[in-house]
Amino acid sequence: MTTDTGTAPAPAAAVTRPADERRELGYGRLWAAVPRELGFLILTMPIAIIGLSVLATVFFTGLGLVAIVVGIFLMVGAFFIARGFGTLEVIRLEWAGSPSIRRPDWSRDSREQGFWRSAFSPFVDGHYWLYLLHTLVVNPIVSIVTWTFTIVWVSVALGGTTGWIWQRFIPEGDRTFWLNEWLVERFTGGTVSYDPVVGERILEFVLGLIFLATLPYVFRGLTLLHDVIARGMLGAWRSEALQREVVALSASRGAAVQAEDTSLRRLERDIHDGPQQRLVRLQMDLATIERRLDQDPGEAKALVGEARDQAREALDELRALSRGFAPPLLQDRGLASALASLASRSTVPVTFEDAIAADAPLPASIERNAYFVAAELLTNVTKHADATAVRLRIATRDEGSAGHWLDLWVTDNGRGGATTAPGHGLAGLEERVRGLRGQLVVTSPVGGPTSIGAHIPYVPASVE
């Protein structure tokens, strides 16, 4: 049997450092990122110029030939070339250490469409036009600027700090202008006498140290400039996130309705095949008793006993059905008590673990659905798993901005092979959990063990 609890690990305790140490650590991190940022910045202009050359050739050739139809296909190709270079920019930024940029959902306009509509969808997709503008205009201009700053900063930093080593081997010729001498004359009026060659080396070394010390900040700033532009032009729009949220809500709502419909149909079938048949039999027995009460009291008495048995069995089945949906114990004493009772009635030994936080009361709807999921999973174990031991664990966790979650795990030592494929019992459970905007996780290799977890988000009842 597995011992997974299904809960997220607790975050490590924060370590408090003095302000000077934190600043040192931050500057050290900037230097650690310099190689990646230098690799990103040094390749920026060559890639941008290649993108501009290729894309301008294809796009404007297509624009000129649009009258003979061939140009339209060239323009479509240009859109996809722009998309490729834009995606490359996003990947390079992630490689340089920038936070991940959520990319557009390129398939959203071509779902359930024919080939031609899908092929020409770039013309009506604003993302393609933004990628085209980025590759044709924005990225070449910005890249030339950032590449120039990168080369200047690296050259001055390295040349200034090492010039005193190698510049002595370079002939000065008839050089008459020294920057350090010009600066000294401006500030002192030319009253100071010194060797201008040595002064030039010192000035270059000081400038090299300044450029070297500021190099991480410059690289980070230039990389951030590319990152801001990429997020604005190459990232997905907020409206798309809202649209996906609406689609997800519609899907979960549909799944919930379908799961509820399946449950109602099953309840109808169970009532028809069980209590209803017994009540029909009871009605027939009572009619027989009524006819034979005067003629054969002995046989009537025997039939009364059978009718009493039928009534008791029908009542037991109705109670079992009601426990499968909303037992009174669940309403009176909560989910943990109801699950403990459910575990005690299982024909397979069940170890029940209750880790529900006392300060996060569960809504009634979540409790009912969690009880149903647990009951269904334990029933599946009894019918199909050939298990000799089961562990039922229920827990809650607070994920901060991600909200509160209920984790329900059923783990058995049976034969395994459980699946959520359509037509199997777990498929309906998966729809029910998805309808609650949760997730059903199934780990069941052939030969076992099987571990099934339902993770359901909820809002604590005290703040609903």
C-alpha cells in the first residue's frame, strides 16, 4: 500500500538575513545571470537582422503578388515565419532567466474548421499581426540599441581593466591628445605636472572598473526591455485567459450536470430493480392474503410472514440507497463521522485517517460530493480490486492564493488496473470531480497497488 498523502509539502521557513547580506546576495545573483544574459543580448541583433531580411522578403513579395493569388500564400507563409521568430524570442528570454511568458493559443481559431479556413486564419488573428510587427520593425530597432550597449559595456569593462597589460605593446606614434590630460586641465587649469600616458592608463582602468561593476545592472535592464516588449506583443491576452476560464466553467458545469444525470439514472435503476420489485411482490402477497384469509388461515399466516420479510428487505434497500447519497449522519455530524461509519460497514478492512482542519469548515455540497466519491471508490474496491486492506484518508489544505482544497485518497493493495477510460466506473467519478472544478488522480499499475485521489477546491463555509 502506498503512503502518499496527496498534500503539497509545507513551504520551508524563511531565513532572515541582514540588509547588507541580502544586497550582497542580490548582486551575486545578478552576476550569476550575466553569462546567460550576455548570450541572449549578443545574439539578439544577428537573429533580428536575419528575421527582418527573411520576413521582409517573403511578406513584401507576397504583397506585390497578391493579385495573382500566389502572393496570398506567400503572406500566409510570412505570418508563420513571424510566429517562428517571435516564439524563438520568447524561448530565448526564458533561457536567459526571465519569467515564463504565456503564449497565445494558436489553435483557438482553427478548431473544428476546414483546411482553408485554418490556413488563412492568420489574416484575422491579431497575434500574427503583432508577431509580424515585432519581427519586421520593433525587434530590429530595439536589438540594434541593446546590442550596441552590450558591446560598448563589455568592451570598456574588459579593455579598461586589462589595458595596462597589453596597451604598452601598441605603438602610440605621434599621439598628442590624452583624455586624462584634457580633463585635468579643465579642473586644475593645467597646474599639475604628470606623465599623461600613466594618467591615461589610470583613467581607463577606473572607467573599466565602473563599467564592470555596473555591467550586471545594464545587462539586466537590457534583458528586461526585451522582456517587457515580448510580454506586450508576443504574449497571450488577458481576454484569452477569461475566455479559457469561461470554457473551463462551461465544461465543468456540463460535467457536473452529466454526472448528476448519471447518478439519477442509476438511482432510478436501483430503485426499479430493488425496492420497487419487492413492493410489487408485497402488493401481490397482500392481495393473496386477503383472498385466502377466510378460506385457509394457516396459509394466509405464512404469507404474512413472507410479506413482512419483503417489507423489511425493501426498507433495508431504501436505507442503503439513501446512505449512498445523503445519509443523516453526514448532515448531523459532518463528513469525517460519515466516512468513519462508511469505512466500518465495508466488507474489506478499511483504515480511516481524518486530517480535516478544524478552522476550515466544509460546505454541505462539498461534503455530499466527497461522501459520494468515497462511497463509490470503496464499492469499486469491494467489487473489483480483490484487496485485503484499504486506506481512506481525508484532508484539507490551504494553498494561499490557490485557495482551499479537499484531498480524498483511497488506497488498496488489490490487483490494480483501474482506469478512467469511458465505460468504466471511474469515468463517471472523474466527470463528477471535474464538475466540481477538481481533479481525479488514478495510479493503478497492473498487479497493484491502486491509489486514487480526488482533489476538490472549496470555499470555507464560514466565508461563503
